[in-house]
Amino acid sequence: MCFHANISCGDFLVIKLIWEVKELPNIMSAKKRVKVSAKKALQNRMVKNGVRTSLKKFGAAVAADPANAGAQLNETTSAIDKAAAKGVIHKNAANRKKARLAKQLVKAAV
């Protein structure tokens, strides 16, 4: 929850990320690059966390009921594909993750 009056939570996190830079540049375009890269890093982190959460949900679904974990597999592969499309993770890494999930589901169903 963000309690700052004039800035949103996303802006607050970007400002926090900017303050983590050791030395702020003097040139205006370089200042903008620091700000933009901090914002992109925040967005990428949010996408990765979403994928990680989806992977955990899939693991719990497989442990609880392997027969009905197929629906969660679809959601998880969708989240992985979206992350790969945005360039957050490499397409080969995405394919590897999806293959391992499918293999895990087949192994649990047997």
C-alpha cells in the first residue's frame, strides 16, 4: 500500500530504484535512461513474479490432484508464453519450462 500523496505506488518504486543508483548522471538523456530502465526492470520483475506464482500453483495442483491439474498447466504455459513474448525470459527457456511441466504432469498421473 502506497501512502504518498502525489505519486502512485509504481512511481514510488521507480523512484526507489533510481535512488539505488550509485551516481546519478548529469546529462538529461542519461537521467531519463536511468528512470526508464528502472521502470522496465520493475515491470520485468512483476512479470517474472507472476510466472513464479503460476509455477507454484501448478506444483500445488499436481500434488493435490494430478488428474485435474491440466487446467492449471494451461494457465501456467500461458503465463510463460506471455513472459517470453514480452522478452522477459528467452523463448528457449520458456519452451524448456513448458516441457518440464508437461513431463511432471505425465509422471504424476502415472
